[in-house]
Amino acid sequence: MLDTRYKMQAAGYTILHAGYRATGADLPPCRIQPPSSSISDLPSRIPLVETAFREGALALDLLAAPDLEAVIGEEPDLERPPYWPIIWPAAGALARFLVTCKEDWSGKQTLELGCGPGLPGIVATALGALVVQSDYIADALLLAELNAWRNGVRGIRRVAADWRAWPLRARFDRVLASDVTYDRAFHRPLRNVLEESLAPGGAAYFADPGRPPALPFFAMLEDEGWSVEMHALPQEKDDPTVFLYRVGR
Ligand SMILES: C[S@@+](CC[C@H](N)C(=O)[O-])C[C@H]1O[C@@H](n2cnc3c(N)ncnc32)[C@H](O)[C@@H]1O
């Protein structure tokens, strides 16, 4: 872990620690150089296959682990399970929603939470948003960077950040999050992230594939005065129905 953090800092990432007070101006700069050498050894450490995303005029080919079995290992790290290398159905559904929802994404300051391989943030960037992708797993940010680079999508900023010790103090017009409400232990931290990072009048889009812990999360937000609108997104092949929650204040 220390080694990865070192490599990421050397490669130009900002690793933000709890207590660091960032403003919009001191978010990490866009990286315009090719992906760092630490990215090139990702495929030797993680089994990755190419996954196609097609919606409207947008055609992306991303690398991701084929399924959980391929990455879980015999002694999985239960504190930090390896969910990050997979493109979960909620990410595909949210990405398709971003393309089809007719919202103007140009110039929208957008934060992606728990980005994993990065599909929704990459799509939002392709639609004109100014995106910061975040995850607490450093390798997830490397994979998201590799995927953006392979598809010619430039300008995304990335920060390693844990919802439980949220370091960003910048505010965003939009927050994107797919499949992050599966663990009740994260609900209060995620709510605090929204409190800290969503700009007044902004909207957060959460996509969830009907996991039981999701409903109590959104009920908690409603109880606390947030507005929550839910609707089912169009289903893709054998995927579960994914629900979109639009959260605002
Ligand atoms: C189920 S995966 C979803 C990945 C991706 N959004 C998708 O839908 O394909 C959950 C993601 O949240 C990240 N995550 C989990 N706990 C986190 C935490 N406490 N702080 C920041 N990221 C976290 C994981 O590393 C992982 O990338």
C-alpha cells in the first residue's frame, strides 16, 4: 500500500489525507502526460478483460475484471474487498442514463465516488463535464486512468479519498455514484460526503441494483430533509434492474 501511494505521488497524483483542506483551486491538476509506468503493471496483477460500452454516438472499450471470482483470491481482504476492478451493472446503467438524460453536462463540476474502473466519470467527461474521480483504492484510480487514456478521454482529475475521513472541501454541481450503498456502515459517511461536497442546488445521482441496504440509506436522507427521487433505469440484457436515485436539497 505504501509502495502504491509512493508510486502514485511520484506519478503526479495528489493523495489527500483526512484534515487536508482543499479548495476548488487546489484540487489536483489535470494530468496531460501518458499514464504512468505503475499503470502498465496493472494487467499483470489483476485479470482484466475488455468490456464494450455503446450508447448513442459514444463507443468506449474499458478494461475491467470479468467477475468477482477472478479477483477475490483465497484470503480476501474483508476490510477492503476487491470490488473495485469490476464494472458493476449499476455503472453501465448510470453511464447510459448520463448519455440519454438530455442534461447539459458542459462545464458541470462533477465528483464520482467509488469510481472503480471509472465508466460513469469517463462518460460524463466525454459529455463535457469537469470530473474528479475518487476511490479509496489507489489501484482503482490507476485503472480509471488507464481506461480514460485508452479511450482518448482527457482532463479527469483523481483523488484517493475514503468516505470515512473525507478530505475534499471543494463543492460540485453533480455527484455520481454507482453501487456504493451496499454496506450500512458507509451510509453515514456517504451522507457526510454529500453534505461536504454537493454544491447548493446541486444533484447527486446514485445507481443501485436493488441491494437491500440501499433503501434505508435514501430513507435516512429523506428524513434529514434531502429530496430523493427514484426511478428504474432501462434494463440491459441479463442485468438486474438498476434504480436511479436523484438526491438534492
Ligand atoms: C461495488 S464497487 C463499484 C465500482 C463502480 N462504481 C461500479 O459501479 O462499477 C464499490 C466501489 O467503492 C469503493 N469504496 C468502497 N468503500 C469505500 C470508501 N470507504 N471510500 C471510498 N471508496 C470506497 C470501492 O473501492 C469500489 O471501487
